[in-house]
Amino acid sequence: MNKNWITAYGQQPLYIAGPCSAETPEQLRTTALAVQQLGIKLVRAGVWKPRTRPNSFEGVGVEALKWIQEIKKETGLAFAIEVANPLHVEAALQYDIDVLWIGARSTVNPFTVQEIADALQGTDKPVLVKNPINPDLSLWMGAFERLKGRGIDKLGAIHRGFSSFAESRYRNIPAWQIPIELKRLMPDLPLICDPSHIGGDSLMIEGISQMALDLDYDGLMIETHPTPAEAWSDAKQQVSPAQLQEILSRLRKRDPASQHPEFADKLEEIRDQIDQADREILEALHRRMELVGRIGEYKRNHNIAILDLKRWNEIFESRPQWGKKFGLKKSFIKELYKLVHQASIKMQTNILNNKKEKY
């Protein structure tokens, strides 16, 4: 996999900026010129907009590609757009769009991804893939495998967050552990954060962007509009070029630990302590599951149902309170015990069915 393609677009980390939707030639040109003044060489623009419900603005379509072509000639800028089917790919290639991306609603459908991959076969254009709407790492990785299977070597991932029924301050919860795992499994794949879609609010862009850079992301894609309040789509999450300049001026790219060998001994000492703490945690979990197993055997021998809702509610309420004494967040403890409870239910179910599986 060729990771070096991103260096063709200037500074590192890579910044991509532009409007959610290309609305008019003037709006697109104004935005492109403004972000170019910030040193940004790759402009994003929504040409076709997949909307959740009908009768809303779904993009200008091929007409916007003509505007992009003219602006490219005038400025020398490169452009990135979303494609959702083979016809979009054909049009994008016809108008020499520089970078294509597959959106979250497309990534979730392997048939759609395969059709797009087939249409892209033979091109050397960089192709970015947004995470699927739902938190499914296998689907995300599958999209890259389908593209690689068609000989596409210049690939990158866009983390735009995941839909969730859970109450959250985010438009799409970041679930940072998923892109981090993707980076572990595919280390040569550039990883770009889309803080606009994660936050859904321009006020959240800076914090999310800094978090991404702290996690060693390779770039950011930030929605930018000359007059965000008047945008035809996703107005709340777009920033003006002036706001973008302020955000970028405050962001800091941290040095990797490998560049600071003087801290190696200290880090190693602390990591040894973490390893010991983890062993103690695992030993405690082992003891807990052994006790759960004893309860499962008692329930099996006395024909008692597995789920004791009263007991579970008691645990779910008391453990966050216990954790509070140690400075642990309530939400973290709740999520932890949900996993523990799921494993306990599975273990007791296996015992009732006389299955000898590890928990």
C-alpha cells in the first residue's frame, strides 16, 4: 500500500478543507481561494449529497464538476469529492477529480463498494474510505480489501464517527478505539479525521482535531464555507475560512515518543507498572468469573433462571459509586460492567447447557 501519496498535497499533517456542498460557482471559488491562502492544496466539495430523507438538497451533480474543472485551471488546486456509484466514478474521472472518497452510507454496503472498486480499476487516483455508519471494523477493512483487489494502491481512511442510539454530545460518536485498531492492523494506511461530522457543531471541531493529532492521525478534513449560516447543507458544523485559520493556528502536532530517547527509561518503568496492574486486573476478573461459574452451577442444579434483574440493577448502580471514590468516571464503569455482565450471562448459559467454553 502506497502511503506516500499524501505528500503530494503539501504540509503534514494533511489538511483538506472546503464546503459540505458545492452550491454555486461563486461560493466554491471563494472558498477554494480562501483555503488556498491558508496553504491548503486539497479542497473538498460535495457534488452528490446522500441525504437521510428526500426533498432536501442533494447536491448540484455534474454541473459542479464543471465548476471544479475551471477552478482547478485557475488556481492549480486539487479537489476531492464523494462518489457513491459507478456513474459518479465515471463522471469524476472524466473531469479529472484528484481524490475520490467513498461515504459512510456506501461503505456499509459491500455490493456498493465492490461496484465502485470495479469502476475504479485501472485508475491511479487516491481513494479514501469513510468508516461505515455503524461501528463495524470488518466492514471498513473489507472496503480497502475490495479496492486493493482491483489494483488500487493509493488508499486512505476517513474517520467520521459512528451512529449510536446512546445519548451523546457528538453527532457521531468517535469511538476512537476503532480507528486506532484499524491503524494497528493496517499501519501503512493514512488515517484522516473528519471532526465536522463527528462533532456536528463548529464549536467542537478544534477539540476533536487536536485529539486526532494527539493520536497521530495523518490529516484532517474540515468543512469550510464563506458564510456557514447560509449553507445549503450541514450549516451548523461548517466554519468560515477565518475560523479555520484560527483553529489551525492553535493545533499542535506532538512528537512521537521515538524522537525523545531520553524519556525511554522513565516510560519503560511506568509501563512495567502498567503491566503489573493489568496482570492484577486479569487475576481479579478470573476470580470473579470463577464465582460466576459457581452461581451458574447452583442455578442449573436448582432450575433457576439466569437473569436476576434485581441483582443486575444493584451492580449497575453500586459499581459506578464505588469507582467514584477512585476518581473513575461513571460512564466508564458502566460500560466496563456491561461487558462483564455479558460475559457472565454467556458463561452461565453455557453451564446450564452443559457446554464447556471459556468465558
